[in-house]
Amino acid sequence: MTFDPAPRVSVSDHVFGRLRDAIVSGRYAPDETLPGERELAGAFEVNRHAVREALRRLQQLGLVRVSQGGATRVLDWRVHAGLDLALSLARSTDVLPVETLVRDMLEMRACVGIDAARLCAERADAAVVAALVRAAEEYGDLAPDLDLMNEANIAIWRLVVRGSGNTAYQLAFNSLVAGTFAVGDVPPDARAAELLDVAGHRRLAASVASGQGAAAARHARALLTAPVTTPTTPTPGRKARA
């Protein structure tokens, strides 16, 4: 297998990205051995330190296992990799070898959010509930600015997940958010149906406040499964659903 020479900036990132994509796309099969450090350094036209750093990151993601003898064996990422791999792919500027990644991350977000809403209604303390109700009431004031609504939407869901009392959900939420709503590059305009549903956010908060877990899950599902559209130039006069 041949590789493009690495650019002069972030050479380790380049090596890491190319090897990661080769493994995830199946060009290197599970149990196959990667070329040695010297061979990879020559192929990428980088020093061995850059290759060693890239291999270390691949091992952290569960894509390879580096033996004491120096051989690097490919692992089955479907068995050994975790959410960090998905986020690495979502942030990649390369062509992604997982075409359904954005869809898959949105589906995971919905699964976590729906059950977190149910648990939040059943477990949240008074302080979290009060903050959630207040955030939902103030949410409509931001319409129709989708960028501001996106930030406020994340804050609302952070309260819901915190109120769920589920540590695993909180860690998954932090990973999914990771700066954007780390579902790849899904801009707020593509999520307008969800973001502009002010009434839906208020219904969710009201269900949590009244301790109605099933209703909270239902309203969460309506929000988190709203259609994602192809971004377009915002249409003047688009209104929120209050």
C-alpha cells in the first residue's frame, strides 16, 4: 500500500488520519500486521517519531495493538474501538470511511436524550428542575437566531442529562457535544425543526417538573427525531413554534 507524503504541518496528525482511515475502511484487515516504523516513515516521508506518535494514538483508539517485539497488529475496530473513534472521524477533514456516521451519532444522541429525559423527571432535584424550567422559558426569547438557540439547546439538554443522575449518560453527552454537537458538521440551520420548536422544549421541561417520566420521554423523542435538512440560506420571516 502506498501513502501520500505528509504535509509539513501536523505530520503526526496526517499519518494518524491516513492509517486510521485505512483500518476503518477495511484496507487493513483485522489481525493483519502494519508495515514497520521505518517503512511507514519512508512511505509518508516523515521521521520515525511522527510514526510512533501516530501508532500510539491508534492504539489508544483500539485500532491496533503494538507488541513488545515492535510488530503492530490491526484490531477489529467493531470489537475494540469506542466512542472516541467516532468523534475522531467526525472531526476529520478527510473523506470519512463511515458514510453513515452523522446519522449514527444523531441516533445515539436521541437514544441517550430520550431515556435521560425520563430519568430526569423521576430523579432530578429541585435545583435542576428549576434551572431547566427557567432555561426553557427563556429559550423562546432567542428565536429566530439559530446559533444562539443551538447554544441554549445544548444547555437545556445538559440540565436534562445532569438531572437523570446517570454518570454514563453524562460522559456520553460530553463526548457528543465536544464543541459543536459533535455529530459531524451539522450546522444549526439543518436542525431548524428541532431548534425552532420552542413549545416542544417547554413541554419537555413541564413534564420533568411534574415528574411525568413517560411524557418527558415522549416530548424528548419529538425534539430529537425532528427532521434534519440540507442547510440552506435562512428564509426571512421563519418563526419559532411557541
